[in-house]
Amino acid sequence: MRLPTTEYSIALPDWIDDALAGVPAVIDDVEGRMRLVHTLAQRNWREGNGGPFAALVAESDSGRIVSVGVNVVLASGVSSAHAEVTALALAQRVVGDWDLGGEGRADHELVVNWRPCVQCYGAVLWSGVRRLVVAGSGPELEQLTGFDEGPMREDWAAQFQARGIAVLDGVLRDGALETFAAYRDAVATDGITVYNARRG
Amino acid sequence: MRLPTTEYSIALPDWIDDALAGVPAVIDDVEGRMRLVHTLAQRNWREGNGGPFAALVAESDSGRIVSVGVNVVLASGVSSAHAEVTALALAQRVVGDWDLGGEGRADHELVVNWRPCVQCYGAVLWSGVRRLVVAGSGPELEQLTGFDEGPMREDWAAQFQARGIAVLDGVLRDGALETFAAYRDAVATDGITVYNARRG
């Protein structure tokens, strides 16, 4: 057997350069980091790359932005290419290690515009980040967007903490809800594809 | 801000070509598919690419092998590059769609040498495969290898089924346990890195 494909790549969309022009390389408050995430998430689905989700990895203390990610499922044709997976992988490439929490390294955090789906929940667990920052974590994402986030455990946050990952919830929550509501309205009027698991 | 990295790629190791030489492109029984997975998993950790895990995507009815994947966390420097994520992404590239279960498409299955970790559990959910085939699903993996598989829900299999993904468990179970035991022995004697989440 010869395999048709032995390698795949995931790229950020071209408009990211434009979106980051004028954005400082260091954002020293967590609200500022979330504001950037909201901006990228709002633009992402309008550009047709994937869902209304964005993330970034930053050094928690310095505020240096290490990577950003957006959901590129539609653009890449790869169902795992969610914003969190993309941002974490790019950060690991920048740092040169699969473990962002390795010895002697600054603490890294993932900032994302809602609680990750079950896949990205696991991706965060194995990434080495020391903190997860989310705008919210309730059922609003699924209610507004129609996305299935998968079966999560009730103790998801405690399970993070047991592995040395702090959770900061509720940072610029309204901004996330605005993004999801705008996406919902576009799905209703323009027939945008909500790619996801199938039912039964 | 200019990002240092906007793209990453995940490649199968060079030895995969060698390992697949002489393997037919169609394997029409599920045990045969699992046997190939066991062979790749056994070789993967010995080659130093990552953990003792392998996977493949096949068309369930025809037995055509669409892709294979191994855990390349160490080789790629990307913590999400587990065998399942790699095999699913490569299959999606071959098929040309993020949804392996799209209309008019043959049913696809993921064959893997144990129940996926929580990240890959989610990756399977969003992939479009119609069946998950595993050698086993109990605590033996974690007990033997020391890997943390993350917080899974008790109803994980029912949650798959509710989304149209059948689960076939117990296919060549002993082969998986042999792989994990060999890996455990090597960790004990040779100090192989068990990369994973950290504790508290």
C-alpha cells in the first residue's frame, strides 16, 4: 500500500495579517486580549473560514501574544481545526516544544471566546498552558449558534485545576454573546453551514 | 503585530512507507485492520515519534484503507498530534471534505488501539466517521502506560451512538495490552518520556 497523503498543514487565513496590523505585540490586560479574540471571531465566520470562534495564546505575566487561532474547519477541510487547536499548535511551534508549561518557561494561557468543546477541552489539557480564560461557559453558545459542543462533564473546571490549569471565566462575556447572536442571524437569513456532528 | 508563525504541518514519520510495504490497500476484515494498527503502534514508540498509539481510517464495507495515523507529539512538537487526530485529518484531506460522513459517501470508520483520550473523543465526534473500532476501553491503558486520558463521561459510548457513531469494542484486545506492557517496561528501564498533563 502507498498512502495518498502523509502530511497535512493548517494555515491561518490571509486576512489575519490585516486584522493584526496596528495590534500591539504585548497586551497587558486580560480584557484587551479577549477584545482581540472577539474581533477575530466576529471576522472569521464572515470571511467563511469556519465558525464564530477565535483564540490566542499569551504569556500570562508579560502579556506577549505568542499565537492566534481561528476556526478554519471550512477553509482547511479538517474537522479538528478549531480555534483552540490551531492557536495551541502554533504557539508550540513558536516555543519549540509540545509542552508550553515546560520547566523554566513563562506561564502561558489560552484565551478563547467560550468554554471549549470536548475536543478542545482535551487539547487544552495536554498543551501545557497554565490558565484558560473564557468569556463564558454556559449553554448560551449552543443555544445561540446551534453548535453541538459535545458531552462535557459537570466537573470540567475542577478537572482542569487538578492538572494545574486555572480557569478565569466571564471576561467580556457580552462580546461573545454578540458574536454568537450575529452568527445565528446570518445562519437564519443566509443559510450558512453549521458543520458539526450529525444526529442519530 | 506580526505573527512569527501562521501555519503548521503534521507529517507521518518516514518509516511509515516501510511499514506499509506489502500491506494490501484493502483489508476486508476488522481484525486485519486492527492488526495493522497494533503493528504501527508497537513500532511508533520504539522509533521515538510519540506514544504507543496508532489509528487508521477505512471504508467499513469495502475495507479500503484511506489513511493511517500514529502519535507524533514528540516528532511534531504539537501536543494535539495524537494518532486519531492525525489519521482523521489525513482521511479528510484524501476525501476532500471535513465531513467523512457526507451525503453519498461510503461509511468510514476509525480503528484505534484503545478508547480515545478526551481530546480525540471529541475529534471523532466531529469527523463524520460512522463507526469507532477499538481493541479495548477500560482502565488498562492508563494503568499500564501511565498516560492520563482525561476526564471521560461514563456514557461516552451512548453519546457516540446518539450522534450516529457505532462503537465496536474488544477487537484483538490482547494485542493492545502487549503494546502497552512493552512500552511500560521500556519507560521503566530506559527513561522514555511520558508526555502528558501535569499534576496540580
